[in-house]
Amino acid sequence: MTQAGWILLAVGGLFLGAIGGLGDELLDRFAGRSLEAYCRLKRRRERFGAILDGQEAALAASKYLRVLGTVLFLLAGTVAILA
């Protein structure tokens, strides 16, 4: 693989890490109070529980995406510099 290819992989890893970090921060700060009030108003309390379950899975996925992007960025960036 050429140096340009490694740089492209590093940039892709940087974007993946940034998207995962942003998702991690946004989902971690999700309070859900207004959503819970809306679900109670519409008498769909079980829907709020399903959303919370999905939120936990999405939070874990965004953390993995951040770690994967960071590792890809560091490895490809190091190879691009040393190549």
C-alpha cells in the first residue's frame, strides 16, 4: 500500500473516531425527561422503556466506534509517517 493509501486510512479513522466520540457524548447526556413525559401523556410507557434499551445499545456501539476509529487513525498514521 502506498503512503497516500495509509494517509487516506488515517483520515478515515479520524472521521470514525470523531463520529463515535460525538455520538458517545450526545447519547451519554440524554436525560429523556421530556420524552418520558410525552410517553406518559400518550399512555405508551412501554415505548419509553424500549427507547432506553436502544439508547444503551447505541451508546455502547458509539464507544466501540470511537475506539476503532482511534486505533485505525494511530496505526495508519504511524505507518504513513514511517513509510
